[in-house]
Amino acid sequence: MNVPPGLSGPPVPLLLSLHGALQPYALHERETGWSTAAATGHFIVAYPSAAAGLVWDADQRSGDVDYLREVVEDISGTWCVNPRRVHVEGFSSGANMSARLACDAPDVFASVAAYAGVSPSFTGSPCEPARPISVGLFHSDGDVISLPPLAVAHRDEWLRRNGCPTTPVTEPGVPVEASAYGPCRAGTEVVWRVYRGTHFWPAGDDITDRMWAFFSRNPLP
């Protein structure tokens, strides 16, 4: 966990950042740059570690959902956390887990972002969020592990689930695609951004900064 020095005053946001399969959390911390962003943005970031061989269980009502709820509760019991500004993002297996938290724990997490993930919803493990929730989905066009068509299908699931308009606001001049769908039900949005690359966290601060901007405008209602 990274708590910026001198953190005091009003309640601050909390971000859970979830590593990929078989990826030590320390490597995920270094590659994403979230600790640097937390120092600049004045928020707490925690890097939980998956128990089952460093792979998250993204099935409906999995033990990892309960575990991550407890992580938020424990941190909030020690530090002054703003309960309306608890967010989660993940990479690969962690992205699938982040999406599961959007499905199963929207009472805890204000908004969710995922990079290089696919839908955790399938027969026997549906996604049934208790409220509309803003979701940011980020992917790379050359990903051969989390295949881009599956990521597109995941995006479309959230567009239907949140009742979003079918025509997005697009950002011109980007290498591949950058779209925002909204306003959706209850003022939510679905962000979709595609990078040039493969199944690795994109180099540079762009994705981290964009995720934080997305979180900042999507607190818990």
C-alpha cells in the first residue's frame, strides 16, 4: 500500500490496483506508476495480492469479492477514506476481477477501470449489479491473450447494461480508438480506449492519468 506523506485533512480517495495473473504486486506497482500518481493526486493506492496462485477468481460471489471488500474496510478503519471515492482498476486477470467487482460490489466501488481484460460474465456466473456503475475499459489492438473481439463484446455488455447511447463522443487524432458513451442511466458513462500494443501495460503515464481522470469524475452517487 502507498500512502502519500503528509496525508491529513479531509477524507481522501482510495484506489485498489489489481495485478495480472502470476504477476507479483510489486511488479504491477512499478509498471503502472500508480504510487507516483497517488503522491501527485493526494490519494491512497493499495496493491492486494491474489491468494490462489496469484490468479484472481472473477466468478460471481467468489471469495476474492469478499476479500477485496475486507481490504477496503481495513484500510478505511485506519485511514480517513472518502467512502464515495473508492475505486478499483486491474490488469489482465486483475481487469477481470475489477469487472466482477463492478457486478458484485457497486455499493463499495464508485467506478471501475480495466486494462487487457474480458467479461467475467458467463453461464452460471452472471453480472447483476445493484445499480448502474461507470466503467472504463482499456485495451491494446495486438493483445493475443485477452483477444480484442472479446474486449469489444465486454464493452457492448456494459453499454446494454447501463442503457448507454449507441453513438459515442470520439477523440480525434488518437492512434486507434478513444470513445466515451454517455450519459447512461443514473449519469454513468462507459469509456473505451484502444492502444497500439500487446498484452503489456502501455508505456508512459497516459493510461494511468486517463484512468484517474475517469475515476475523479465518477464518485459514488
